[in-house]
Amino acid sequence: MLWTPRHRGDTPEDTKAVMMASPGNRCNDADMSESDYTNPLQLANDNLEEANRQLARATADFSAGKIPQSRLDQLHELRDIAAADLTRVTKES
């Protein structure tokens, strides 16, 4: 599963998919448009926005006791990876 705005979820499987997704490491080609292949900067930016959205939701869920600290930590790591990926893609562009 490629983690893009089309695939929104907050499960550990989604987190794993995000960590595997980068402009050079694509999965689920059937869901990809031609523009997804030609604009890695937009993909990296979308990934960071989604990571931030999931982290904000998880922070609220953690405060409400709905998720454990370990899940919140995963999403912090996910956001950090997405931010690093955007920085890398920006430098390569």
C-alpha cells in the first residue's frame, strides 16, 4: 500500500506503509497517476502533511487515553521520516 492522501488511516499498517513510501520506493502502482511519478516533491510534501495530520489526531487520542504511548511514538517517528524525506527530495530537485 502506498501512503498517499488517497489512503488515509491511522493503523500500524499505514505507518509501516508510510515508512516504506518515498519517491523512489513505490508500491501499489495501480493507484498511482502519471503525475505521482513525475512530481516527487509534491509526493514528499503530501506525505509530510499526512504525517502531521495523523500525529495531531494521535496526540488528541493519546490525551483521551485511546492509544498507547508506543503508537504516539511511532507517529512522531513517522513525521520525522517524512520531514527528512521532504528535505532530501528538495535538495535533489
